[in-house]
Amino acid sequence: MAENNKGSMKFVVILTVVVIGLVAVFVVLDSKNNSGSESNSASSGEPISTEGQPTIGESDAPVKIVEFGDYLCPACKAWSEQVFPLLKQDYIDSGDANLTYINVLFHGEDSELASSAGEAVYKQAPDKFWDFSKQLYAAQPKEHQEGWLTEEIIVDAAKKSVPSIDIEQMKQDMKSEEIQQEVQKDETLVKEQGVQVTPTVMINGEMVEDPFNYEEISTKIEQAIEESNE
Ligand code: CA
């Protein structure tokens, strides 16, 4: 009898530990969802705040695509040259989707410099932001090369995309508190969304597994369009 009691006591103790463990897991998950910090909200489908960010396409498009990119990242150059034009042609120009660009600073000071330039161009000529992005990615060497990004390259890309740009103003803006805050705002989004690779692409708040898999992307977009019609 004593043995039996011990046995059932053991069982109760184990069960209690398991229950406490489960409760702890739920509490952790819940607090993560509530705070939105450090959690990968990709699966939660929470929309990302894209207010004040460069966005191409209709503002009320049913599908919101977000690209987390870094002008210093070779894969981002490839994505902007291979995948972005397809998205623009198939879904953005038709009004089904819009796309927002968020800076990622994985390449340190050079990323910060390029991001500040992008934000400064966006401030002066919002509708030319994508031309500037294209020019800056075009300037990225095909072969990996440290330190390729110079002020000269930035100025050249800015002039090519916005012939009327005030370069002195742009340089001042790049160092301004206002632009630094914009860059910081992006950095906060990167952390909030748990972005770990560039490019990272989200469709209506859901992370795309392989941003170079156009079939996956278009399937997700088509689904999102259908859902918006329901
Ligand atoms: Ca931004």
C-alpha cells in the first residue's frame, strides 16, 4: 500500500510539473504576442506598421508586401533585379498589391550610409525612391568587394534617379536627426519582426520562406487577393 501511495504521489508530482511547464510556455507565448518584441510575428499575420515608409503601388491595395533589404547585400541586389520587376508587372501595376521597403543594417556603417541616402532621397522626391534604389543596387559590384560604397557613388545614383535633386540638401539631410530617426525606425521593425536574413519578404504580415521562389510568392499573393474578395 505504501509503495502504491508513493507511486501515485510520484505521478501527481510529474503531472504538476508538466502542467506548470505548459502554463509557463503559454504565458511566454502570450507575452511575446502582446509586446510584439523579439517574436517572429510572421506566423501571427499581424500587419506591420508601414506608415511614412516608401511604398510603391496603390495605398489601399488588398495585398501588402514588405521587403526588408540592405543596399550592401548581394542577394538584395539580385532580388531587386529579378523578382521585384515581376511583382511590379504582375501585381503592383494592376493595383492588387503594394510594396514597402524597409532598411536593414546588417552591413554596419555602409548599410547606415546607404539607408540614410535612401531616406534623404525619399524626403526630397518620394516618387523617385524606387529609381534611386535601382541605381544604388546597380552600382553594387557583381563580385564581392569591401568598401565599394562611397559618397560619390551615392551622389551619382541620386543624380541619375532625380536629376533635379539638391545634393547639398541631401547630404545635410543624411546627417540630420530626422533621417537618423527614420533609419532607427526601420531597425526597430527589423528587430520586432525577427528579420534574420536579407532580403526578407512578407506578404500581409506573413514571411515568405524563399523570396526567390516566385511560385511561392505568387501563390501567397493570389490567396491574399482571394481572401480580400471574400
Ligand atoms: Ca524607412
